[in-house]
Amino acid sequence: MKNVREGHPPGLIGLRLEYKGKKGSWFPLLLLSPDDAVRLCLSAGWEVVRVVPCGGGIEDYSFVAERLD
């Protein structure tokens, strides 16, 4: 995988939004499994308090995280 060879996480993509002919700046978006999101949050001092399925299977979800004190 190109990302791994370049030292980036496998789920990292670049994204740019366009609306009515106007293009925004490129920004990184990290796509993670729920388990990976929980591990990453905990390692950064955050706790996942809720995983919200969005109807498309394990790859289609949102989550809510809170900073640990």
C-alpha cells in the first residue's frame, strides 16, 4: 500500500469538496474501523462514548468521543 510505504496510516485519504463550481482546499481524512477508532482515541487521551451505525455495515458509522480528564 502506498500509504504504508510512505509512513501514513492505511485509511488516510485526501479529500476536497466542491460546490457550485467552488473548490475547497485538500484536507486529510482518516478512515478507521470502530475498533481502530477506539484504540486511537484512547492512545490520544479520548474515550469513545458512543458508536452510531449509519446503516451500511461496519464501514458505515460515526462516533462520539470525549476528552479524558
